[in-house]
Amino acid sequence: MPKRLSGSVASGPRVHPRGGVLGQIALIVAAWLVYSFARSLSGDDVIEAVRNGRTLLDWDDALGFGWTLELNQWATSHAAIAVPFAFEYASLHYVVTPLVLVWLWRRRPERYRSALAALILMSSIGLAVYVLLPVAPPRLLPDSGWVDTMAAWSHLGWWGGAASAPAGLEGFTDQYAAMPSLHVGWAVWCAWAWRASSNGFVRRFGWLYPASIATAVVLTANHYVLDVAVGALLALACVLLPRSGVGIVRRVVGVDHVRLGQRRGRRLGLLDLVGHRVQSFVALAHTGILRRIEQDHERRVSEPR
């Protein structure tokens, strides 16, 4: 009896999505430019953003996270702690997230399309919330006691006075976009992607990356604890719920004989699979409607006048 392959190793030759490495890099850059441009258009209502920020701060305090204020003040006064976390907040999401996406394209192409869809969906939802619900981060709340760690140590880094925005480009970002924390969401997405790695260390300890990012965003006064929780939950929802949705569609349509993610010898992405099953579901529903119409017509004909 042939041995079954492990879940982390795809059977058969790898089929990479179209575009090549340069195409994937161009896609990442284009998505980032669109995201940055759209984010720069929001954040005009400063009064509402500050009011929403104070509400979240009160909720954090009510949940027992008031000690994060003292952590921010203490860490900012120690360069050995503040500067590394400032560099982490300002840099890693620009580097790690695209590298993980390229790694998926090269080493785990069967997971690439669903991972890319989850990343785009998560970022789009976050951007919509930023536009509809502006929230000032702790560092921008007047008289709150929070210290802007990034601004305090900007002379040692490449960022300016607007969080992770490069110096001189502060006007191209929305500073009133605290909820949810996409820094944390992207980091959780990376850790989820690393579950497909053949390296045991990466699979076991990859979750330390989002834990470290969560510490950095709170310590530098860029996010509330609730921002961190919502960002993590949003990421998990975007990577897990579509999988459950595909299972539900398959059970409704009754296509257990079709292998998940494959058709005609090539691996399909999540969107292709769902689209194919939805078409089958619509056809099934259409057949049922026609049958019901025929039955009603036959019943009317057979009824005595």
C-alpha cells in the first residue's frame, strides 16, 4: 500500500500562478499603493476620531489593561527597549508580509491564491473601517499621558512624526486609523501561512511574530489592546471562514466525489472552487423551481372546475 504524503507536501508537480516573480512583486507594490492612497483619503474628522479613541481607551481600562499606559511611559524612556520596538513597528510589515507571499508563490503554490485572497479581503475590510470609523491612537489623545514613542526616537530611525510613515511623507497616511490593527492582522496571516512550512521550528514558533508585533503596537502607543484583538480575529476570520464556507457549499450541492481544490488535473484557487459550486447550486435551484412550476400546473389542470 503506498504511503500517504504529509499535509505539508503537495503531490505532483508544482503549478505556479501566472505572472512570475516580477509579476507577484508588481502585484504587491500595486496593492500597497492603492491601499496607501485610499487610506490617505480618510481621517478628516479629528473630533470624532479622538472621541472614539477615548471610548476605546475607557474600554481597555475597564477590561484591566490600564497598566499599558505605564508600560508605554517606562519603555519610551529606555532606548534599549523603545528603539527596537519602534524599528519593528515601522519596518517589518513592509518586509515580512511580501516575503511570505513570495514564499507561498514559490514553495506552496497550492496555498497561494487562497492566502492572497484572505490578505486582500482583510486589508479591504480594515480600510473600510478606517474610512467609516476614524479612531485616534493613544499617542494622539490630548492629555491622556501616552507618549509617542516613534516621534520620541525618530532621530534614530527613518520614520517621521506620523508613526510608520517615512519622514517627509506623513501627509500620505491616515493617522486616525487605530481600529483594527492591521499590523497585527498581517502578522497573524504570516503565522498562519507558516503552518505550511516544512521547517518544524517555523511551524511551532511562527506565532511569536504576531505576539511581538502586538507588543510593539501597544508599547509605542499606536494601538489599543482592543485594536490588537480585533485585528487578530479579523485575520483568523479571513483565513478560516472561507474554508468552512467551501465545505458548506460542497455539502449543499452534494459533490463529495470532487476533490477539494482540484479540477482537470490542476489545482484551483478558493475563488474558482466557490464559483464553480455556486454555479452548480444555482442550476440545481433552477431545476427545482421549474419542477415546482410543472407540479403546480398539473395540479391546476387536474382540479375540477
